[in-house]
Amino acid sequence: MAAKVLKYKKDERVAVLTLNRPDNLNALSIELCNDVKKAVAKADADDDIRVLVVTGTGGRAFSAGYDIAEGDEGMKESAEEWWYRLNHDFEFTKCVWNCSKPVIAMIDGYCVAGGLEFAQMCDVRICSDDSKFAVIETHFSAGVATMIMPFIIGTRARDLIYTGDVIDAEEAYRLGLVSKVHPKAELKTETMKLAKRMSMVALECLKWNKRSINNAYESMGFHPAMNYGVAACTLMDSFETPEYKQFDEIRVKKGFKAALKWREEQFSKYS
């Protein structure tokens, strides 16, 4: 029997959701996205739960983003098909934003592409000292479906989105992308301490504070920005840029690893 792609457990007043595809760096398959949405809704409806923690198993990655192999197998190249898939992706990342209770992303390892988009939609991000972050989709001529980064780190979002550069945990902390950095061995203990401190606060207080904070973002144009991000991403993913065409030709002839190697070589000479 195949292992569940998502683990769910309750620890006192905290629900812990664990992305469980370690062999794929917890890549976000359609099945995993749908299971996360259901689990968040389950925790939100449970009056015994006050805080959610989302993490990834394996110690290598929170998530490496959406499952590229799955997309290649199941997607058409039309703008309409991209629009459908990207709205599915956005509904997935939005589930933690819409959750009435605080959601903490506990990040250990790589948190890139769609995994980073999802983590940014959580209320709080805590990471291990060996974590890495990147808007890596830029390297593949792809767009950012959930354009929340400017709301979190301001104008520095331009650097990260335009280049696709990888940053470490300390730089993520300096930019405000994460609020705390812990040694890898202490990450779970310290994150759960924080979650359980939060869970001591009255549930209605947590809910109304979250509503107030979310409303502050929404009054600054959060929803129009998100909708435009999905539309722009649809167009970018529909275009066949020269860069993507060459990447795809190498992928077909020599395999995905060879294509990745070629793509990264284009950037590494200027690193």
C-alpha cells in the first residue's frame, strides 16, 4: 500500500500537517494539494484545534514546488489549460490564508517555487539554519502564481523574483521572509513551543486578530494583486520563449537532469 502523501496529527491544541513525499522533495502533486486543502478545512472546523503547523518530511525540503513531471504528463499547452491549473494552484496556497486560525510553516531544507509561495501564505515562517529559499521558477521562464512576496519583504522581492537566486536562512531572516531561525536539531521543538504558546490564547482572539491582519493586507490591494499574478503567470506559462524551447529540446533528447544542468549553467557563470 502506498504511503499517504500527507500526515495529520493533533498535539494538544495544535494540528500538525506533514507533506510526505520525501523522495520527491515533497513536490506538490495534485493529490497532495487536495489533501492539504481537506486537512486545513478539517483543522479549521475542529474546536479543539487553535493553531496549525505545516512542515515537510525527510529533512531535505519543506517543498521543492509543484510536481513538474506530473504537469508534463497531464497538461496541455493552451492558455485555457494553464489558467485552469494555475487557479487550482492558487486555491491551494489560499487555503491557509483563508483558514480562520494561525498557520505556521516549519521549514527544514529547500523551500522554493510553489513551496515558497505556499509557505508565504502561512501566517508565520520558522526555518532551520540550513534552509534555502528561491523563486526558482524564474529560471524556467515560468511565472509566480501567488504573488505575495512584495507584501512580505517589499522591494527586495524584485531581486529574488527577477534573478531566481537562492538565499540562505540568515538572509531570509534579514529580509523578513522568516521570523526565526533555529539549529536543525532544535527546529521542531522550538516551533512546537511557539505553536503551543499561541494555542494558549483564546480561540476567538486568535481568529479576530487574524481577520484584522488579513484585512490590513486586503485593504492594500491584496486580492487584485493575487488575481493579476495568476493572469500574468498564465500568459508566461503559455509562451514558448527561446529559453524554454531550448530547455525542452534538451529534456526530450537527453533527459530532465541534462536539461536542468544546462539551465543552471546559464546562471552559474554570473553567480
